[in-house]
Amino acid sequence: MKAIFGIAALVIVLAVVGSIARKQLQVVGPAGAAAPPASIADGTSGATVAQQALGIEERARAETARALEQGAERNQRADP
């Protein structure tokens, strides 16, 4: 009897996880669907894929550093 409940619980959990995954994939969209080319999104028309990747990487680093600085400033202001 425990085995039946265990298997039923496992099936329910898998159904919930599958449902959540499907919803997440629908939000992202199918692979390669209607995303603007990186050259348009980044404003780097004419750049190679490697150059575009480096630009995206640098922008991500700068945004992360800025977010960390903002967090540190917030923490300093919060300290009495």
C-alpha cells in the first residue's frame, strides 16, 4: 500500500514539475523564435559573433559590478 502511494505521489510531483517546465518554456519561446539579431539588440551592427559575445559579456560584468556597488551602499545606509 505504501508503494502505491509512493508511486502516486511521484507521478503527481512529476506532473507538477512538467507543467511548470512547460509554462517556463512557453514564456521563453521556442529556440530561435523571433528574437532580434544580437547586432540590432546591442547596437553593434557589423560586428562578428565573437565581438558581440564579448560586448554582451562586458555589459553583464559592468551591470553586475554596478548592482553589487548599489547593494553595498544600501547596506552601509542600513547600518545604524
